[in-house]
Amino acid sequence: MSVLLMQLAGPLQSWGASSRFARRSTESAPTKSGVIGLLAAALGRERTDDIADLAALRFGVRVDQRGTPLRDFHTAHHFSGGEAMPVSERFYLADAVFVAGVEGETDVIDTLHRALRQPRFLPYLGRRSCPPSRPIDLGVHHDQTLEEALRGEPWHAAPWHQRRRRAEPRIEAELLLEATASDGPTDSLRDQPLSFDPRHRRYALRGIRRAPRAILINPAARSMPHDPLSVLGGA
């Protein structure tokens, strides 16, 4: 088994799991359906193609920078005719950073890694209006479990966010792992993809285990010089 890690960072992200009609919500962290969709696009698959092999991968995510919820009041008109479309509310996460991972057979993970480095279709962070601002690929870990890989990856928060928390040499990051049969009671989310066919999109419930938080090193704190006189206002 191997693990592919991905950096999901951008001005806006939106990971919907319960959007209905004119209200397009977002979860507080990337969904499995959204990340599997990103990988399917990188492979060049059409929305009507079978995704059972990708859906079988185990998924996890680490919250490096939670971001800020943002609401957009959305209006649109048909290109031909000009009639108005229904008014909608769309929700996003601004300035968020996540590390996501998928675990599976080594040949499948290696194929996904190559596709991620040379994607057939452009990747986006939940919606087409949300392009990534950094390279997504964080490499493959062949000798680690999903949880070990997520815990061992350096902190990827934005430099300004790292400096803002420079008083904290160690950072606690939330870790959300796809539950296994032995995990007992878990949270659940309807983001297990069954089909992306636009005529009949289908998703199933997926168990989520909130693992003990990952402890990460803050490089901004490590490099900060110690100045005991700084509290005296420039002495």
C-alpha cells in the first residue's frame, strides 16, 4: 500500500456535500468526492466513466490553515435570450490550506501521481471557479500508512499565517481520516462518490474518524530571534 499526498491551497475553495437547489454550501474541509473528482480529471476521465477504483481508495485530510467562510450572492442570465436564472447563495473558504491524502495499491497510487504531475484536465478546488494557487503534488509515500504520511508532512500554512502564529513553536492540526470497520462510532458525511454522471450524480455515506491532532513544527517560530527588550518598545 502507498499514499499520495496533495496540497490544496487557493484564494477560494468550495467542497459541497449537501448543496441543494439555490443554496450551494461548503464543508469546512475537502470532501472525498471533491478530491476523487480532481484525480479523475487529472486522469482524463469523463464524468460518465466508472470511478469504482478511485472511490475504493482510503481518504484523509489535515487542516493546515482553516480559512475564512465567504458568502457570494450569485445572479446569472442565459447567454441566449437574456432571461434571468434563479438567484443563488454560494459559500466558499477563503485563504484555506489543506493536506489531503489517498491510500491504495502502489500501482494505482503511482498512476495517480503521474497524472497529477501532467493532468489531462485542469484541477480545481471543488468548483471550476476555484483554481489552486500552488502545485498540488506533494509526492508518494510507499512505506507509510495514510495517518503516518499526514502526520509527517511539514506544515504548509501560508508564510503570513505562520508568522502570525510565531509565538507557537508547535502547531496542532486537525486530522480527519476515513473510518475503518474497527474504528467504532464515527461521524459521517455523504461524500462517498458512486457516480459523477451529471444525469444522476450519486453519493453514499462515509464514516469519518477525528484522529488525535497532528503536532507540526512552525518554521517561523523556529527562525524568530529572541529579543527580550522587544516588549519595551524598541529599547
